[in-house]
Amino acid sequence: MRCNSIAFLIILLLCNLNSASKLRGVWNPEPKRDPQATDRIYGGVEAGRDEFPFMAAVILGEVALCGGALVSSTSVLTSAQCLLTSFEVINVHLGVHNLTDDTETGRIIIKATRTIVHEQFNSLNLDNDIGIIKLPMSVEASNILPVALPSRSFAEGNSFENYTARIFGWGLRSSAPSAIFSDILQTAESMVINNTVCEDIYELFVPYVTPLKLCLDNSGLSGACIGDAGGPIVTPRPEDGKFVLIGTISFSAGPCGYEMPVIAARLSLYLDWIGFYADVAIDD
């Protein structure tokens, strides 16, 4: 992906490792850290250990970070932009809470052997920004469980407008040079907004807000930042409150915390694709 193709848009994965103050998304294995600081998914809170057993950390070449979600025992869903990089090694961390503690109980680290990028991914406007990491082994653990996908009846024709959405990540709270990454998984709540409203906010960047996208309100000062691309967006299912996956974080605009909506892939439009490549059944 060419950095200059997105103008002033801020994607959540860095195109250039030397441009951390301009573009969102890279994790340095030895970043500056302060245990008293609150830099993270901004506006977020610390997640409980094993509270979100589907969450995955996708480490690219030991220098870049994306999020992901386990959708089957052998498949992690993330964004296409995270997989279209020059990094030859991708390690998936499951059961992870403290990203810097490789020895924490319950963590599994798996080297990816195959990645699948959506065949219609558009690097210019980031449409179809989804991809799957295939794991060489089936993951079975009490603290690591796939996230539920929406049923066809729940997803069909559902814009999810005004639904409460939850995001996750180990990313920054701001784009400031002094900002640091969070050791502990962070989570924040937002709300899905109408795409027309999202277009009005984005103005010059309207071509990026297509029907294939899901927009999250950012006026409450909570959202994604560097290191959060590919992370899951879930909403509680009305009938039982169980989390279902409705989006994969793609990008935002301006500095982190600038109140611009977070834009994601609208996963209700990709259920067949996910079901096929992740080998998971989609309920009617």
C-alpha cells in the first residue's frame, strides 16, 4: 500500500516505520512505557483477564502490531492492510492480556503459515479491508474461544445504527510523539452511526465512506489509535447479550482523539466469505 494514496487519512497500520507521528499502527517491541500512564485505545479502560477470549494480537515481524479476532479454532480475522506488508513472519498471540509478558499463564503464540486477503481489497479507499490468518493447529483452551458471528437473520438489512459497539486493542491514546503503547489490553464503548452522518463529518474524504464500511461515533472521545487496525468490533446480541462480531477496525482521520469516526469493514456483508475461508458455519 502506498502511503500517499490516502492523503491526510490516518490508517491504523503504518506504511513507513519512520512516520509514527503521522500514520497509525506500528508496535515497537521496545517502546517507551510508563506504568502510570493511560496511553492506549483512547477513552478506554483496562480489560479483565480472559474477559474477551476471542481477542488476538497479531505481531508482524516483531516490530508491528495489529489486532484480530479468533473466528474459528483455526482462523483469525484481521484487516487486509495488516497482511499486505513486507514482513515475512506473523505471530498470533491468543489468550494474551499483558502484551509484554510472553510467559503469562494461558497465552499461546502461533506462527502463521497462511494468510488470505479479500480478493477485492482496494488499497485506495480501503474497501473490503479484511483478511484471515490460518493457524497450523486447532486452538482448544478454556480461555481462548472464537467470537460469535451474526446470524443471517440478524445481519441481513441491519445497518446496526445506534447499536452499542465495543472495540479493543493495545494501541496508543494519541498521535503525540510522547505517546506510548499499553501493556494491558484496553477496551472502549462507542456507537454505530449512520453512514450519511459519517460522510458529512468526513467531507473531503467521502469516497472512503462506502456502503461496505461501518462507522463508529467518536464524539465521546473514545476510539482506535496506532496499533489497533484489524481489531474486532462487537455488539451485544439483543436476545441474550452475547457479543457478535460486526466490524474489523480499518482507519480514522486526523490525530488520535480528534473526534473523527472510526471506520471499519462492515462484516455483515462478508459472512459467506468468512464462513468459507474460516471454515465456520453461519447460522440462519
